[in-house]
Amino acid sequence: MSPLRCEVVTAERIVFQGEVDMVLAPGVQGQLGILPHHAPLITALTYGELILRRAGQEDEYIAIGGGFMEVGPHQVTILADSAERAEEIDIERAEAARRRAAEIMAQKRREDADFARAEAALRRSTTRIKVAKRKRKAGGKP
Amino acid sequence: MSSTREIRRRIRSVKNIAQVTRAMQMVAASKMRRAQEQVLATRPYAEKAWELLNHLASQRAADEAMHPLLEMRTEIRTVAMVLITSDRGLCGSYNHNIIHHAWRFIRELPYPVHLITVGKRGREAMWRLRQTIVAEFSNLPPQPRLLDVTPIAQVVIEGFIAGQYDVVYLAHTDFINTLIQRPAIWQLLPIRPLFLGATQVSEQHQPRTEMAVTEYLYEPDPRTILDTVLPRFTELQVYQAILEALASEHSARMVAMRNATENANELLADLTLTYNRARQEAITKEMLDIVGGSEALARLRGERSAHRAM
């Protein structure tokens, strides 16, 4: 099976570059799984975890904060607004951010601009925590 | 001697200056390298985003209205300009060049210009020129991240969509190499995709790119994706412009500081020469005094002995 050439880039750096067998991405209309020979597709992505699956290797987990994905038969390019590999995430900071966001949401009213911001922050930090924990669990297994 | 002491004091202070400027030169050099790396790091994303943007923009159905960020307005009433300068001085003619370039450009425009300044120097200069400043950003972190500059892009996008501005220009300094930085002004909004220009004409003759041949599926639909790509792209352009300007600033400062160090060293050589000459002069004078004194004494003694002999 011919693998997929996968690139994950943000405006600041290239986060991942390499060959993978499968890409699981958080599309705006639900989770998307991309295998080789997929029909060409351009889609918007939302907050969530991006999983890159490789045969014989550990999965790569990346927390992304929205963006776009371009899919060709043999290549997947992801332009992410933000992207962090699981091992780069500071879990304590993410926890702190989540608590802060939750606090703000508890205080402000729904129509407040801060509420929306806090909600976005909450989703972002929750994703990051989830991704970071994945790595820890995966790393624990022999 | 007061003059040698004075010279010595000057030598000491010039030495200090040379040390400080050399240190600043080193700091600027390393900051420049980092800024350059940051600029390079944005390229892959920028290229992909540009490809995507051109592709999406060309997908527009004939009856569909053009995206507001792409649409050229027929009547232009007000223009906005993002002017990128530095917060601090001591960087040669860096700020002067870009500000003058922008000022010449503004004076030639027949429309009122609203300024969004990035960096204190540009704000102060434009304020002195009695220009309208609608927003001001300064004290950006030394290594800005995309998030640090998105508010700047937001201001112009919102202003443009609301119809406050009909064209938005961006003035910044292009980093060419360590010695050359060129002030540049270009149109930020409306975005002008390539397909509107030369590519469409040459399409039949040139082999099409992979992007142009393949029929894509869109999720949710091209318009929605375009809605998110365009603001992102504008943010990215502002980000890149700021990074380029930062690299330029640091290299301008590096060159300015190198010149300052060289000048200080030259001055130091001059002063040391003058000091040595003054010192030598003092010694000679002292010698002359001593010799003169002893000679006078000897003469005196000679006269006395001559008296006695008489």
C-alpha cells in the first residue's frame, strides 16, 4: 500500500512532515478518516485532535486549533491555525487554562463577548489535555 | 598636566562606548538571525495558503457575488495604511527610510489616509506630520507569534468590511540581505489573487498545475472555506511583513552599531596618539626645566667661583 505524504504546517513552523498510512482529522462536519487514494478534498477543520497512523509505529497525536486540509490521492496537507504534538503540550498549563476558562464562563452571561472567548479557550484547552493524556497512556504501554 | 588628564578621561569614555556598541552589534546580529529563521518558517504555510486561496477564488460561480475581501471597489473614499516601524532607535536610517517612503506615498494619494502604526517611531513621526492615526500597536514581543499580530490584521479587516476603508496598504521594510533593506508599500486589501492577472492569459500555453486540474470536493463548501481562508491569509501577510521588518530592523541596527564601533576605535587611535604626544611634550618640558635649572645653577656656581678667584 502506498502511504500518504503528510504535512502539518502552521504559520510559525512545520509541525509534522512524513509518510503515514492514515489521517484522522477533526472536520467541521465531523471526524474524517483519510486513507490513500482518497478523492481530492478541501475541507475546514475545527478544534480537535489529529491522529496520524503509521504501520509498525506509535500513532502521532497533534492538537490542532482549526485550519484547513487539502487531500490528494497520495498527499495530505494540513494548514493549522495552531498545532502542537502531544509531547510538546504542557499539561499543567492546559489544566490551568481550562479552569480559568470555566471560571469565566460561570461568571459571565452567555451573550457577553468574554463568554465566547472563554468557551473557545475551554474547547482548546480540553483538546490539548485530551491529546497530551493520549500520549502518556500510549507511552505507558510497552 | 590637565590636558593629558582630560585626554585620558576621553579615552576611557570612548573605550566604554566602543564596548557598548560592540555588544549591541552582537545582540542585533543574533536577533536578526532569529528573525530571519522565523520568516523562513512561515514560507511553507504561506505558499500552501496562497495556492489554496487562488484555487478557491477561481472556483467562484459566475452568478455568485465576489467575496468582500477580494472585491475591488469602484469608488475609493478613504484609504488605510499599516505602517511598520521599530519601537527603538539606534538603527541607522531604518525608520527614516520607511517613514519617508510612506509619507511620499501618502502625499501622492488623492484620498484621506488613516494610519495604523506598528512601532513607536512611526507613530511619533506621523503624529508630528499631523496624520490621522486610528490605531497604534507598540511593544510587540521580540519574537512575535502569530497571535501577537492578529489584532493588527483584525483592525484592518473589520474596517475594510465595514466600508470605513476602501483600500488598505501596508508599508514595511523588506529584508533583502544584511546590508540591503528596502522600504516597500503594497496593497493588503482587497486581496488580489493571481488568477485575475497573468495566469489566466497564459493558461492555455502552460501546463496546468496539479491544483488546477483536480476537481476537489469541498466540505462544507468553497464559499465557507474562503470565508475563513481570506482573513487567515491577511493575518499571515501582516505577520510576515512584521517579521521581515524585524529582521530588517535588527540588521540595520547591527550595521549602525558596527559603524559606531569602528568610529569609536578610530577616535581611540587618534586620541591615544594625541595623548602620547601630550605626554611626551610634558616630559620634554620637564626635562628642559630640569636641565635649564641645573644649567642656571651651574652658571651661578661658575660665577661665584670666578668671583672668589678674583
